[in-house]
Amino acid sequence: MSTAVEVHGVGHTFPARGAHNAGLKHLLLHPREIWKRRRHADFTALRNIDLRVEAGERFGLVGNNGAGKSTLIAIISGILPPTRGRVVTRGRIAPLKLTLGMEPLFTGRENIMLNGVLMGMLRSEVLERMDEIVEFSGLGDFIEQPFFTYSLGMRMRLGFAVALHALPDILLVDEGLAVGDVEFQQRCLERIDQRHRAGMTLIIASHGLEMIASTCDRAAWLDAGQIRFLGAPGEAVQRYLAHIAKSAG
């Protein structure tokens, strides 16, 4: 089995905005303010992550908000460069985040074209699949309305419809499946399963723990930017829940 994603020693630190740009005069006149800003300056979201995801694997990421799941997804997709380490991916990637690449003033149909091209499709491919994408989204006449008028569930429908019809080799999902009605979630899972049987790799970060446990082949529990457990999805979920219970107690 070939490897779809390799993550080697990846770390990422977000610098505080303006924390290191104060001039000498400001530093001398307001030392307490600068000290406070620097004390809370940089935030390290990921620390020395090593990970391999095999082609065709369904891989889950669980953890608290701020654990590093979304940052790791963004780095694997190429949207965010790592501060340290490197990532190797093989094949067409479709990153799915509800508002990623969507233009608020564009109609749903116009955003289908924009996102399809951003995900590596040719314009002719998008046009060829347009009717199928619109039908899958279930948006009906709303497809001609501006994106900013869409509810969160409608945005998810449009994003998933484009991503799943882009026929990616690697689909990256950041929380999207936890949003929207059950019927559409099931339709997405069926389509993902269909694409998985054709060889697609799925990496999903979600708080939907039952879905991670039942859908994924392996999962990683992230905590404070580090992988605390990597293995069977059911065990990853149980360890995460046990950690939450211990912290609450």
C-alpha cells in the first residue's frame, strides 16, 4: 500500500500580532505593556508531529478546541506552511472548510466554478459536473443567490457538493460533517464511502466522536499540539474521553 500523506517533525507557532514590532521608544516608555504582550506572545499550535496516512485510509483526528487539529489539516492541505518540519502528499487534494475559498457576493453557482478550479478541476470539468453538483447540494433555487445569504447548513451543502465531485485523491474535512441535517450527512458519508472504495484517502477532524469511531480505520488524539495516541479509532476516542473526565474531576 502506498503512502498518501507523510508528516515529518511538523511544528507550527503563531506569533502574536504586533508583539515583536514595538519600537525602542515604546519599549522604554511602556515596559509593562510590552512585557504583558510578550508574555502572551507566541502560540505553539503543533509540536513535532510525525504521521503517515496510507492511500485509501480513513483517518480521524480528535481533541479539544485548540488541540491543533485544524492547524494540522491546514498544513497538510498546503494552505498553511509549517514553522518546522515538512509534509509530503501524493495526489489531488480537496480541503473542505465551510467558508474556504467562498466569495460572499458570488452566487452558489459562481462559487461552484471558483472552488472547483481551486481544487484542481478544469473549467470544462466543472461545467460538465455542474448540474450534478447542484442536485447533490439540494439548494434548489438558492443556487442563484449570493453566498452571504446562506445558512451554515447551506454553506456546508455547497462545500461538500463541490469537494466530493472534484474527485480528489485526498479529502481533508475540518468539522464539516458535524453540521447540517442527518439526511445530508448520510448522503455525504455514502458518497465518501463510494469514493473510498475507488481509492480516495479521507482525513477528518471532528468532535463527532461516534462517527470517528465507526467510520475511520485509524485515529489520532491530539492534545496541546502533540499526538497523545495513534491507533484504533475506538481507543483514540476512549482515551480522549477519559482525559476529559479526568480534567473535569
